[in-house]
Amino acid sequence: MSGAASDPLDRGTVIGVLGGTRDAAVRRSGVLVPRATGWELDWWIGADDRWHVPAREAAVRQHLVDGMPVVQTAMRVPGGDAVHRVYGAPVADVGEVAVVEIANESPAPFVVALVVRGASAVDLGDATAFVDSRSALRTPRPPSRWAMAADGSTEEIVTGGAASDAPFAPRNDRGARLVAAFLYPVAHRTTLRAAVAIGTRGLGEVDPAALPDAASVARGWSAQLARGMRVELPDATLQRAIESARAATVLAGQAWKPRPDVVAVLEDWGLDPEAATAWGRLTGRERRRLGRRSPPGPGASWAVVRRQADRPDATLLSAVRAVVVRETDDDIELLPDWPSEWSGQPIDVRDAPTKRGAVSFSVRWHGERPAVLWEGPDGVRLTAPGLDAAWSTSDARGEALLRGAPRPA
């Protein structure tokens, strides 16, 4: 066996860096798939009891650190977890790399196998593995053992204890069937960090020890995204999904050929630098169609938003935008829909861009009646049909106590 292959239907979570040109996907099992290469990087753990392959283990959990593009995959091993984190980091000479951290959060040492799958050529020079003639994987120290085959036997060699500690023997395979496993002992409560190439320029001079850790990268993403339209909701799960979707949409907009709907969402959420860059990569036809797009029609609802929340991406942001601020020919609707279970709970929307200017508002409560505080462009009629179908104003800023939406029978 060569280890469980990636599920082709698992599109994974995209990681990269803000303003970057290359990215990669992280599958549900933690497999890293750089978009620009033909190979992928898997991970296995040799614990006291046996070898654990995440793609086949039941006790594998994955989430985003602070909702940002830092993917954490935890797998149970005796007495604790092996915790795998993947994220993008900027590097001066090659643009960006992926960082893979594997922490031993168990009371006993284990062995990490970093597994390159689908290569045409593999070589090893000290602590750097070269894949398809480019530096692709670098660790702080050379692997203690290794195994490689093109016939699907790499996992059997490793799990059978037959990995080699002899000098590495480079190999080529025209069918790109090479699977190479590099083994590293990891003491308990310590972490192995590796730099992984996700572009076509290799790793350059990057030192894995000098790269930022996962928590720092998550904080950096949060700080960078504190702009454009911001929404604060009383539902913590939905709030986290929206923050994740903002980061995912920024990364999607950095693609060489971004989807027009992604560009539209970047514009609608006021992420102007990313929207401008993505706009320049659209075809002329796509730009014309996007320039003529109509605002979403009536019928937006929080039920639609919740259905989209399982996949936090541009589609979720589009649904949220339609249900918090909707621009029509005659006015701007604030909260065209209001979920009854949020009665008594606050909402804040800041700097929502419209064709007439930015709109901000908050909802607070006086007993059972909502109060709206707003700031918007001069001379524009504002309504809040989800809270009070009869209310409207043309004042640029103010505060009003509304009747509240009728309760469901």
C-alpha cells in the first residue's frame, strides 16, 4: 500500500498569503495539495501501538484556527493527539510557502512520516527534499530514515519497519508514481516544522525555524481583514463562518483567473484592493457583465444564510450581504429579513458599500422594541422592512425606535 489517496471530491480548504500568487488546498485528512505542482504531501504517525494514517482514521478532527486560513487537523494517538497545522507564510525570494507543523501532544515520543505522493523525481540533500527538480520540503534536521517506491509499497515498507537509514538514493519515474516517506522522531510535547513549496520557484533560502507560527499567522489574518464591511451577529457559529468566508474569498480573488461572482463579493464587502486586482484578471466580457449586474431581488433570508454556512466562501458572503443591506432603485433596505430568535439581540453592520455611499447601522433593544442607529449617504431613503415595514427615513444619520416585526403565530 502507498497510503490512502486523497478523495477527489474533497476540494479542501485553501491556504495562502494575503497578496500572494500561489496557494494550496488542505484536504479533510490534512493532505496538502499545492495548486502549482503535480504532487501532494501527506503525513503519517508511528505511535507506540501502530502506524496511524489520517485518511483512514476515525478519530480525526479538523478546524480553522480562529476561523482564519490556518488548518488544524488533530488525530488521536495513545494518550493524546498528533496535531497537524498548515498555513501560508510570505518568503522574500520565492513569494510564499506553506508551513506544516506537527505537534506531539501525547506523553510518549512518536515518529512523523512526511510523505510526498505523485512525484516524477525525488532527491534529498541534507534537510531539503527535491521533488521534480525543485526544492520542495525542508525541515530543521535531516530525516532519520526514508522509504520510496513507485509500485505502491511505500507504506508497507514504513509500517513494516523496513525504512532505510542508508544514504538517500534518488529516483525518477516517468509515470509520476513515486511515493517518498521521510521519517522524523518527535519527542513528546515538541513540534516538527517544515517549509513546503507551493509555487514553481522552490523554497529559496527559507529557514523553517524563522517562519511564523500558526497563532501569529491567524492573528495577522484577523488584523488584515479588519476593514471593508464588517458584520457582528449574535450567533457565534455564524459569525465565525463569516470571518472564515472573508479570508477564503480574498484568497479566491487572488487566483490567476478569479470567478466573476468572487469579484462581485469583494466589491460588495468593500475589500477594494483585492477587488481591483481581481477585476484586472477578468476577461473583457466578464467585466462588462459584472458592470451591468443587478442588485439581488427580494426574498433574501437568514435561512438561506444558514444553509450556506457549512461552506464558508463567497456564496455565504453574498447571502449575508443580501440580508443585511439591499440596494434598490428607490432606497436602501437595512435588514430585509429578521430572525425571530434574535429578538432582544444586537447586530452591528459597518461600512457597507453601496452605489450611493457607505452605510453603517446598529440594532439595539428597548424591551421588545428594536432601536436602529444609522449613518448613511445624504438624501437616500432608508427602510428596515424586517424590523418595521412602515418605517423609513431620509436623514443621513440618526436613531429611531421601531415597532418591531410581528411575532409568528
